[in-house]
Amino acid sequence: MKYITLCLVLFFSINKGFSQGLDSIIVERYYISNIDDSINSVGNLPVGSTTYRIFVDLAPGYKFQAAYGNSNHELRFATTTSFFNNEDRGATTPTYTKAQARYNTVMLDSWLSVGAACAGNYGILKSQDNGISTVVNLDGILQNNNPLAGIPLTTQDGLIAGTPQTVTAVGIDNEMQVFDATSGFGNLFTTHNGAWSALNGAKGPTSENRVLIAQLTTNGAFSFELNIQIKDTVSNLTEQYVAINPTGNEIQNSGLLYSSNIAPTVSISYPTPTTNLIGGNSVNITADASDVDGTVTKVEFYVNAAKIGEDLTSPYEFSWICVSGIDTLKTVATDNNGAQTTSSFVVVNVGTVSVNNLVSLTQNVRIFPNPAASKLSLEIVPSSENRATAYDLYSISGAVLFHKDLGVISTKVIDVIDISKYSSGTYFIGINIDGKTIIKQFSKK
């Protein structure tokens, strides 16, 4: 069993408004395991597990003090499967030696840090490593050179000799056990009332001033929400950065939120806005969907914001009985990690006449100017006398914004529509002449 001493640390927040010392949060894909690593691992290491390293990139003269959670801000590491914990010398912090790193998969252990990657060695980006004294694994593993993980560990191992500080845990002893070798499987580290810290503040070992604060290995989708406190050693003042919902002098930084999962892509391939649809007919709505780092588990189909069905397998399609009018279509794809993507809207006109009749009618209707700023003119020339005519103004979502009945017309009519109160974007006008609908699209500047 691994233990870590609990110390009480009081953090004072005196934030500067004129300077920000956090440059960025860097997530490095350190290694991706293969079948040889899995077979020779001491502890359950699924094939394809990714080891992530998280660095706090600080401006010169700053020190990392703590990663914390409080009543307003969660501190969280999570995975959809479980974190890998090496059962031979693995720990909640990187206490194994560089000599011990040569055996089995201890270099892939999950832990928290304030700069160290093993005893007597800082963790640095592999791209910063000079390749001197690279660890050679004596069990013949950790040889994978998957390009998604960048530089192979056999070339540059991201270790540099030095004297990094040890982690001081504040109120998170139980929470840290998710990274303990004897804890079994676990997929969540979270606290609203605790921290891990460097009592004297931690600087990066190189001029770039990047401090390694965690290493996590998992074969699932990995995510985190961080809040950190840093200190300017010149002014002796502190700054606190949060992932969401800053209050007071807290500074929000979007890099403190992360998810390794890449959401799927999805688009509607049929129908298109120019497709001629006739009310009462069955239409196969089809979608193209893919996921570069997993699988698409379902595609849902919507018409005018109402779900009409879903398809679990490719090719993704659903049959829809369309009715006359303007309809807004969309699809939503979900991947194997629960990430969702909504397609762009496709607005279609479902008419009551054949395409030949529609083309004939559209020759007698025009709108101008297009785009328009405040006034839009609608010109209608009836093909014969005594035509019952009306029109509707639609938003891009298909909502009716305005209706006007022009009555029975026998000669050319020009009607001016006030669109000044509407926001910029795409709109449609549906002109009904003796029950036959014509759709015109225009842009509001």
C-alpha cells in the first residue's frame, strides 16, 4: 500500500490584475501501448492505452503552487474505462528510481506530481529532451513508435536529472487512492475540498518553465477540469486560474478543461435545399457520419426540432413522410464515448406541385434587393387573372414570422416587407398562388 503525508496548507489569494503568468496547459501524449507492453505489464494495461502528461506552462519568474478544488470549482481527472496503476513500484506520486524505470511498465504508472517524473528526475516534454541517458527497458518493451505519441521513448524519454519537490497532499488522501497499485480499478479522481501542492513552489527545470503536474494512463476517453494557483516570485503575489465560472479575481483559462475524445462528424447528404419534395411522399433522409478515434453508435434524425427516428448502423438513413411547407432537418451523431455532434441544418421546401409547374411559377415571382437591409420587395406577376395569393416569412428554422394575404390578384403586385426588426441571417418567403407554393431565399444584412 502507498501512503502520502497530509499537511495543512493555507493559500492566500492576492491576484494581480495587470499580469498573467499562466501561458498554457500542455497535454503530451507520452506513449501508446501495444500487445507486447500489455503481455509484459505488471498490472492490467489494455492494448492501445495512452499515457498523458500534463504540464503547466508558466511565464518566467513564476512558480506552480497547487492544483485545487473548492466549493465553487471541481478538480477532476476522469476516464471512461479505468486508470492504469503499475503493481510493481507504482505509486500515487512518482517515487520509483530511474534504474527501476527500466523494468516492466512502471514508466506508464498513473500519478500526481509537482515536477518529478521519477526520483531524482524532472519530467520534461520529450521534444525538449536531448536524448542523453535515455531509459533502456530491460524487459524489451515500451518499444512502440506509434506516430500519435510523437517521439518514441527509446529515443527521448522525457526525463532530466535534478531535485524536484515532493507532492504535499491536502485533504485528498482517499481520492488519490484511485492511482494506488492496490486500489483495483478506478476511473475518477475528484475533489471540491482538497489540493496537491509544492510547499516551496515549483519551477520547471528548463528555461521554458514548464512544470509536470500529472501523468495518467488509460485506454478510455480521458478528460480533466483543473484549477491552479501560481506565484510571481518578483512581486510575491499569487494568481488563481479556474476552468469555468470565475469569481472575484479568479482568471478563467479554457486550457484547464480537456477531453481526449474527438467528437464524430455528421452531415445530411439527402435531401438538399434544392431537392424537389412533394407533400405526402416518403423521403429517405440520409446522413454521412464517421469518428476518427472510435465508432459512431447512432445517428438521430430531426425535423423541425422533433426527433423522428434513429439509425444504429451505416448507411445512416430514416424514412420520412413529408408534408407541404418549409421544414428544417438536422441529424445528431453519437460516438462510443458519448460525444455528440449536430449537423448543419438543411431547410427544404415541400411543395404541392410537380417540379415543372414549380419552375413555371417561379418565373413569375421575384424578390429584391437580395441581400436586403431593412426593406424587401416581393413582385408577383400572375400567369392568368384572378389568382388567390398569400405569402409567409420564415426563419431558417422554419418558424413563421409574418403572414400576409394579398387576396385575388389579376395584375402585377409589388409588396414591400419591413424586415428591419429581424437579425442578420438567412430567411425564406413562401408564396402561395392558388394553393401552389413557391419558396424564395434571401439574406438579411
